[in-house]
Amino acid sequence: MSEPKTSCIKCSAQILEATALRTGGLCMPCETRRLRDAEPQLPVTISCEIGSCARVGAVFSASAQDVLRRFGESQLGDPTDADSMHPHRLELEAQTALLGYAIQSRRELWLHDDHWGHTSGLLLNMFEQNEATMRVGNRSFMRSAVFREEWADCYGSGWLYRDPDGNILYKHLLLWIN
């Protein structure tokens, strides 16, 4: 004799009444998704080394969820556009997929900057807004703890960050001077 069955209240799959009583009317796949979605989305950290004229490796870190949100706000264009296969767009889609993987698997991730500097620009912008940290050596800094200043010399111009002791942490080149 088979056990009495009913339908899942969410997807209409046939389930045992005993399962429905235990899960509030949901089949096990729907119950598992409900439990997973109810978990708080703990931040997952991503890091990316951003090239600097200071000859010091500055690593910028932020929440993967925040970076993914920022990528979503970026203008990637309409996927039906003729430029939808442009390497820039494809590279940003790959970065977005990596961020999604880090969040889903809850694993910290090391991103490499894309060739057009979109990832580094986004992280620098997040650092400016105190939404990312900068690590140089074994020291980490928030934007509020460093000084930003403009610089120019015979080789180029840009801006840099200094620590409270006056040491250059990161030096960004904006323009080469010939």
C-alpha cells in the first residue's frame, strides 16, 4: 500500500504527505532552496592587485557582493548589439561570472584586472568611498586613513596615496608627458 501524496505548494510536484507536514507543504528541492535563500548573504572578500608607479604592490579588497553590484551598474550594452562580442564586454562578463562563483561558493577570490582597467577603476572608486581597503605589505588602510595628493614630474602626472608617515602607498599615472 502506497503512502498518501499531495502536491508541493510551490512547484506542484507530487510529494508524500509526511514530507508536506514536515516542510510546510514544500517538496525537498523547494525546501532546500528556501533554507539556502533564507541564510544571510555573508560578505565574501575579493582582492585585486592594481599596478602602481610607486613600485609597491597595492592590493585592493572589497566585498564580492558590492563589486558584483557595481559591475551590474556598469554599462555593458545591449547583448544584441554588434559589439556584444567585443573582448572588453566578454572580459567583464567573465569577471562578473567569477564574482558570482565566489559568492555562491562562499570562497574568497583573487581577481586579475581586466585589460581595459575597468576592475581597477571600480575598486579605486570603491576605495575612495571607503567601501574597499588597500593593503601594502602587511598593512591595510581605509581611504579615511590615507592622504591623497596630485603629482607631476618630467615623466607624467597623476595622483597618489600617502600613509600618515608620508610614505607613498600607491601612485596612479594619468598622463605621460613627452
